[in-house]
Amino acid sequence: MLSYLEEIDRALFLALNGIHNDYGDFIMYWFSEEITWVPFYAILLFGLYKSYGLKNLVPIIIAVAVCITLTDQLSVKAFKEVFERYRPCHNTEIGQLVHLVKNHCGGQYGFVSSHSANTFGLAAFLSVLFGHRKIGIGLMLWAGVVSYSRIYLGVHYPTDIIGGGILGLGIGVLIGFIVRNWIFKKAKSMA
């Protein structure tokens, strides 16, 4: 059963990775770069400031750092280093079929995607804090596109993305509720 699911994962990866062109290569590489999103993060930070005030930005920023650290480190230590599943571009069975952009493959192992875990973790955390449906949908779409870019670029299978997304969502929601329901309620009761 597991080998059948792995075959489906590979076939889906090759189909999605096989849809490429020069324009898409540029866009997806750009989407995958963390530095690209600095202006977006600044807008989100401003939104948090408007929603929670300057005084509460410090605990929010600390919580973001904790969230990203947890998603990033768990994706590596609890998954990549445990399962040791080769990235598609390092897989000798299909490596020659993989379309790589800028000949960049990344580390040896890919399950689960750290990009996916980190972006979905941040998106979930912020969705809980903002508490606005449209903002939450927008953040999830952003995380989805960033995560999909990793398949397009040839560095992750779809299950790497799904696994990272689930990990990130779980951590982001948990930390979001802790911050929103415990820290801020405690701060209000002390005021």
C-alpha cells in the first residue's frame, strides 16, 4: 500500500513539475525566496500593530519567532532526519526527469517541506490573531502558492508539501490560540 501511494506521489510530482516555462521559472523561484516577502511581512506587522497596539507587538513577534523556530526545527529534526526521504531532484530513479530551476536542489532530504511548514505555520498563527475570514483565506492562499513553488522548482513531492502544511497549521494554530487566549487575556486582567 505504501509503495502504491509513493508511486502516486511521484506521478503527481512529475506531472506538476513538468508544467513549466521560462516565465513560470522566474515567478516560482521568486515566490520561493524568503527575502521576496519582506514587504508583505511589513504590511502584516503594520496590521498587527493596528489590531493589537504597539505594546502587544513584542509578545507577538516573540511568538512568531517561536512558531517559525518550531516549524523549521521540527520539519528537519523530527521528519527529514528521521524519514530520510530523498528530494525528487536527489532521487536516482527520477532525478533525470526533474525540472530544476537555476540548478538548485537543496539538502538531501525533503520530507517534510520546511518552506511549507514555516509558511503555513505563520499563516495559521496570523489567521488566529487577525480573526478575520478573508485575511485568513488570503494567508492560506499565500502559503499554498509558496508551498506549490517547491514542487514546481523540483525540490519537493506533493506529500512533502502536505506533511509540512499539516505540521505548520498545527503549530501555528496552537501558538496563535495560546497568544490570543492566554497572553492577551492575562494582560487585560492585569490592566
